Amino acid sequence: MKPTLLVLAAGMGSRYGGLKQIDPVGPAGETIIDYSIFDALRAGFGKLVFVIRRDIEQPFREIVGSRFAGRVPVQYVFQELDDLPGGIPVPHGRTKPWGTTHAILMAEGVINEPFAAINADDFYGAESYRLLNAHLTSSNPDYAMVGFILRNTLSDFGSVARGICRVDEHHRLLSVVEMLKIERDGAGAKNTDPNGHITRLAGDEAVSMNFWGFSPAIFPQLRVEFAEFLQHSGQELKSECYIPSTVNALVARRQANVKVLRSSDSWFGVTYREDRPRVVESIRALIARGDYPSKLWT
């Protein structure tokens, strides 16, 4: 059975200033999602599931989903604020989504095979998909994560959130800590926490860019972790349940093993609108090198 690609595209794009998931960056109007799906299909993935919000469903289906409807099975699931277990009420005044753990959990009813979960606005590179597909189709029962080098994932235009990883000699994840305000600092980087405490980073740390490989066994684990998050933080207006933090908790309790796959591909993404020209230029360079056709879908 071919693995599924789960695309997390429900983000509001608040820092970018628009629906960056459907902003074209390729010469024929392709989005970053187009390149991700192109890489996934040629690596051997066999189904697409998009996590979106209902208020962007129509433009998303027309601009993005319509490209793939005749090429591969496509399904949509919706991440909504009020889709909570046990009828838990949404705190008054909350508008922020519940985070990537909640987003992945929304796909439980439509995924019954190994799957990869990606951000819609991150370009991970063809090798990353080949590595993860090989893992998901092997007999290895471990979950997996594609790791990237921190300094290669930073923006020149503001802070970013990254999962900082510790990995053992067998390439298994020991911990991943989500840092939410990382920015360049000379040759390295620094993170500033909500209390103003600064953590200095060398820049060569392995980081999670939300490129995960799971089996369906992850879903009941996510339900437990998300319920615990709601119990402790569910009444806060801006708290989010991030998948790196959820995986970290599972690893710490020895309820999951995670293989860290290292890709030599360059990562790039669009956090701020000012990042877009670099993405366009990088894609043009890859096309010139022969890695991609000038028009992905014919």
C-alpha cells in the first residue's frame, strides 16, 4: 500500500499577510504545494489529504485541489475551532487554530495507511520525500522525521518557530523542543521566550520542519495528548498544541521511537511576504539545473 501525503494547509498566514498556501511561486503559476506534491508522487506516495479551513475551501479546491483530481485520490478534512472532543466549549474570544497536533488528528477518519505530514508552505526537496517514502514502505515500525540544519531554515525578515532536536548515535530522536521566536544572531541564532529569556543556538542544530512520517497508530496517541493539552491550556486564547511537542512527550515516555532522516536538500519556505522572492529565485535555479520541468502539470 502506498503511503498518503497529509498536507497541513489550514494556517491563517497572519505573519505573511494572506493565504500564502495558494500564492504562486513557479513560472507556470505553481504553488509550493504543487512542488511538494510533484515530489511526493514521483517518490511513490499514492493519496493526498488536505487539512484546510472551511472558509478557504472554495479557492483552495479551485486553485490547488483541481490540479490533482484526475491524477491521484484527493480528500479534504477541516480544522475548525469547535471540533473538540467531548463537547468542550471554545473559549470566548479565541480565533487562533489549535495547532498542528489537532490538524493531523482531523485526518483520523480518512487515513488507514502510513502517511507523511507536511506544512503547506514549506519546500522540503525531492530527496526528503524519497527518504521518507522508503522508511514508510519498509518494515521499520518507528515513526520518522526529516531533519534540516537550523541556519538553513531561518528567515532574513523576522523570527520563526522551529523544533530543536537532540539525536542519538543511532539517528533516533531523543527530544524536540519547540522554540517559537528564533532569529539570526551572527553566525548562529537565538530564541527569545515569552518571558524575554534568550537561548543562544550554534546554528547547526537539527530541526524539525514538520515533515513527519507516521503509521495510523499515531492517532489514538494524538487524541490522548490533545485531550491533556485542552485540560491544561484549553481556556487560553493563543496556546497551540504543536506536533513536535506532542512527539517529544511520546518519546520522553517511551511510547514512540522516531527515526531522524537527514536530507541534503535545501529547505526553503514562506513565513513572511518578503521571503517570497527568494523562493521564486530558488525554484528557478532548480528548474535551470534540471530538477523540475518549467511546467509541472501538463
